[in-house]
Amino acid sequence: MSTKARIVVIDDEVNAATALETLLKEDGYDVACANDAKTGLGLIEQMDADIVLTDLRMPGMDGLELLKHIKQARPQTLVILMTAFGTVKNAVRAMKTGAEDYLAKPLDLEELEVVVERAIEKKHLLEETRLLRERVADKYRFENILGESPDMLHAFKAIRQVAGSSASVLLLGESGTGKELFAQALHQASPRRNRPFIKVACAALPETLLESELFGHEKGSFTGAIATRPGRFEAADGGTLFLDEIGDISLTVQVKLLRFLEEREFERVGGNKTFKVDVRIVSATHRDLTKKIADGSFREDLYYRLNVVEIRIPPLRDRPADLPVLAQHFLKKYAAQNAKDVRSFSDEAMSLLLRHPWPGNVRQLENAIERAVVLTEQPVLNVTHFPTLRGALEPAEHAAPSGITIPGSSLAMIEREAILRTVESVGGSTSRAAKILGISPRKIQYKLKDYHADARSPMPRLHSTAS
């Protein structure tokens, strides 16, 4: 029988401890026993115990004191107390101190098996939850939001500065720029990281459904409300509520949202009970809310409540130096997902990607690379793998050949040629190019952005901004 879990039994009655050890081993557990708390603590560390079964009344350190030591040193270890002096008072004390369960002696073996199995199930669930949180935290940490352009670094800095507060944050940016990713990163960097992150796509729901989705409803409050249902505000209690496309909500919902932001309370649709929750609001939109305020479709007072801190996410076309890093990231991601040996881009393909305006931003880039990876049978992606983007080649094909003549060229032309050629020669590393040219990486990034705005100029083959 395979080992189910690691259990330490601690009981000053030697025969009782030995019998319990034998029983649990027969059930497939990896078990060790001790006859005093001090020895038991050593076994717990040595075995990396999942469960501890300990007597309550023992000489020296008793079971409650041992429980406190375990919870301080190993909060992930579950403790079950056993005693022949089972009283409600002792049970309450044990559970308040952190005991998983409480058993009275003489032990009922069937009850013991049920309690241990239940504790093991909880241990597995806690471990799965911990691993899931770690994966989520790793996915949404700032290091995984790729970008080193000045605008992106400014956005990163703003999010780090505001993460520790409970201030409402408004994320502004075009569709596809990654506003939800930033909202998740903000949540993961905040003290609320272990509480829920709830997102609502405001534009996807009509007014009546959105109000119910946010605030919940009582049974019978409208046709189809066959049961009482809590809303997203209640689900997000203690955590973060992300309202995507906040610019699309109706004036009716705006009023209820404003009341929550001012008073931190609300009622469900069709109900009169007032609920109070601790929720941080992070909202996002691609719309110009100042224009919507001017035309009367968005409340100015709500705007200022949502916009305590405003963070702008730049479009991809404004940060060309980030594109090669993003492209390589998506290439690696989708090659792994589709079990394909696709490793890189041809120079011509990368040049095509760099010259494309990307109206759909990072989402469009990701989609284009995923499609290319799925359809290719080659290890290197070339221009033919991006048929919808090939029109972007035309400006470069008709451009005059580059060439600098000294004398005869302006200082701006010479500077441009020096930056483009140096960046290309070091494989796209703006930091390495900056060292060679004796200027700052930020200046190079600004210059590349300016050059990119000139449709006649083919961009250098950038592959990384890291030195």
C-alpha cells in the first residue's frame, strides 16, 4: 500500500501510542510516535509531518502548549488533540488555538479514521490552493508583464507605489494593451493578494443584468430571479473588484456604484438589507471619460471617485523596443503549447513585425504569432507566415537606400544612422548600444520611437533590451 501521509503520534502512555502507531501504519500512513512533547517536536521536523495526533494531558509541555509551538513553527501541519478529559471548554480552547479536530479517549477507531482522512483531504486542498496561488502570483507578477520602454516603466512604478493602499485605480489604454494583466499584477502586489480577485466585463452585460451581477438580487426581484443570489461585491469582500470597460455602464448603475464608493455599502436588487464589504475597486476603459462627462453619459463625481490614481498603459506602436521581447515570449509560449520546434523569426519577419502599426496592440501580436506557430512546419517563422501583415512591407520596399555622406549629412541624420546601426549590431540590446555610444538607454528608446513614427524608415532588428 502506498504511503498516504506522514503522521506523528505523541502520547505519554507508551502502550496507547504504540497501538495507535500500528493501527495507522496498517492504514497505509507513514507513522512515528513519541512519548513526550519535546521528542515529538523533533520528529515533526524530521518527518516533515502532515498530521500530528497528540494527547492533551502530558507531563511537562501539555498538548495545548505543544499545539501553539507547532502553529508558530509549522502552520501548514494539522493537529488533532486527544484526551480522556473531554470537555466542551477544552474543545473550544483547542479549536481557538488552531487544532484541526478534537477526539475523546478511549478512541472510537471508526471516528479516528474519519477524522484523520478528513484532515488529510484538507491538507491536500490547502496544498493545491497554495500551489495555485503561487502559479497565479508568478503569472501576474510585474516581471512577467514584458516591457522596458519609458512609458511601461512609468506604469510599473505607479502600480508598485499604489499597490499597498486601498485607493481606487483607473487604468486607461486602448483595447488589447493588457489592462486586465496590470489589474491582476496590482492585486498580487497588494496586501489583498490572498483574498479574491473578481473581474466583471461591464460591456458584456445589459444594464439589468449588470446591476444584479454586481450587487446581487433577492428571490423574486425580477423575472427569472428564482433564488437569492449574492453579487460580485460580496464575492470580492476583502479583495479586489476589477471593473473592465467602466465607461460602458449605464447612469443607473453609476449611481449605485458611486454610493458604494462614498459609503462602502449597497443593497441587493429587490432587497432592503444593507451590506457592507471591504472591496478595492480597480477599473479600466479604452474610452475618453472626459468626453463622456461632457456629453452627460458619465457622472463627473463617479469619475473622480474611480480616478484617485490614474495609470495609462501605452499602445504597442508607442513602444517598438518592447516588441521583439514580446514576440519571442509568445513564440516560446505557443511552440510549447503546440509541441512544435519553432525557435525564432527571420530578419525579414521581425522587420515586418516592427513596422506593423498593431491597432489591436499586444493582443493582436499574440494572436498573429499563435496562428503562425500553429500553421508552420518550419523552425523559423518568416514573412509568409504573416499574410495579413505583409502589406506593411510596402513602405520599406519603396524606401530610398540608406547611406550617410560626410560632409553632406546633417547631425540628426548621422545620429540616426549611428543609433540604428549600433542597435542592430548588438542584436537589439538598447543597453549595450547605449554603452557603445556613450548615451543613456532611455535616450535610445525615445529615438527609436521617433524613428518608428517615420513610415519610410525600416527599423533595426531588436531582440532584447537586456544587456
